Amino acid sequence: MKFRSVIGIIAGAISWWAALIAFSLIASIISPELREMGREVVRNDNYGALTTPVLAMMVFIYLWINPLSGFITVQITKSRTYAGYVAVPLTLYAVHAHWYRLWGILPDWYNLVVVIMIPPLIYLGGSLTKYK
């Protein structure tokens, strides 16, 4: 594997986390109620405090960060194949988080959607580049 490929995969994964944090911070700045809810979740490890509108907003955020991750990966690696190299560990992480740790705490629809949307949206983001 070339150095460029390794850097692209790492950048794609880091961009996913960076975008998640950035979008979440922006949302919490815009909404004081959301900021307080986020503090409650973090302080007490109480994910059950998240409301349906907040979960829907998170799904909206995932609709952006997943393709962004794939796009960045493919732009750097110059090959769509490497988008899968980012999608696999992110999906496995999401499976662990949402199907093991958070199942029964968060609504089933949310836990399913978050995991299922990662691979196709990362691939979609990668396919928006000029590379094959």
C-alpha cells in the first residue's frame, strides 16, 4: 500500500470524526437547549436523555459527514477502492456502539439507520470525485 493511500485512509477517518464534532458544536451553539442536553448526556452518560428531534438532527448530520469522509479519502488516494477502507472500521465502530452499547437505550430506528447508512454514503461521497 502506498503512503498516499495510508494518508488518505487516515484523513478520511479523521475527517469523519472532525466533521461530527464540528457539526455538533455548531448545533449546540445555535441551540442552548441542545447544549444543555448534550452536557446532561456527557456528564451522566445518559444517552436516554436524547430526544427524537435531536436524534433526527444527528441523522441529518450523518447524511453530510459520511459522504464527506468518502470524498476526502478518494481525493487523496485517487482511488474509490479506499473509501471502503474507511467505511469498514467506521461501520464496525458504529455496530459496537449502536447495536451493543446503545441498543435499548436509544430508539431501534436510530441505532439501525446510523449503522446502515455509513457504507453507502461513504461510497457515494467517493463516487462524487473524478477518480475511479
